[in-house]
Amino acid sequence: MRRERLSFTILSMWCESTYPLPMSRKVCEENVLGEFRELEIWIERDGLLSWTVKIQRVI
């Protein structure tokens, strides 16, 4: 399993679910209501199209 460290701004903790990588960013930024929070997240590849977004901590 490959693990990549990324940082980007999303709207809430809702992105802990599993989505294809491009969809995760789009769903977080455009479809979730709430305040912007900058989070450090890990994206774990568990299949060809399946990525798990895990929020580690608020930066």
C-alpha cells in the first residue's frame, strides 16, 4: 500500500470517507457546508481507484 502526504484546505471532517482521489478533493471543497479548515491528511491507496482519506490533525 502506498501512502502519500498531502495538505489542502477542505470544508469539514466529512472527507474521511473513501472516494476516488480527484472526487475527494472536489466533494470536500464544493459540496460540504461549514468553515474552512486547513488539515493534514493521509491518502492511502487501497485499490486502483479507491483511496481512503484520513485526517490526522488540524494544522
